[in-house]
Amino acid sequence: MSQIEGLEGKVREIRRKTRRKYSSEEKIRIVLEVLRGEESIAELCRREGIAPNLYYSWSKEFLEAGKRRLMGDTKRQATSGEVRSLRLEN
């Protein structure tokens, strides 16, 4: 392995370890900012330090989740209170 290949491997490793993780709330905030029309996608991506393709991925996930929710195609966990209430009915 050449010295350059070794350095490239180190750079990739550092990038992986320092890659920023975005919470669901942050992703939603970023997607909503563009949907409100306050800023272009390019401007928002530069400001947030994300690639446009990452924004488009989040946007697609956001819109698909909304579509599923509006269609009633959701599964959610029943709360313990709901379970208790249903058991008392039977």
C-alpha cells in the first residue's frame, strides 16, 4: 500500500467518525423551511452544510410519511392506557 492510499484511508475513517447525525426534528425543520418558500434549496443546503441530494432524500421521506398518514395507513403502538381501557370493556 502506498503512502497516499494509506492517507486516503485515514481521511475516510475520520470523515466517518465525524459525520454529523441529524435528529428527526432537525430533518423536519430543514424540509419545512424550504416548503415555506423562505429560502431556496441551494441556500438552505449551504447554510446547513448538507448536500442537496440529502435534502431531497429527507424531503421524499417526509412527503411519503405524510401521504401514508393521510391515507390512514399507519400502525402505532397502543398506549398502556388504551390497552387497559379495552381490557375493561371485555
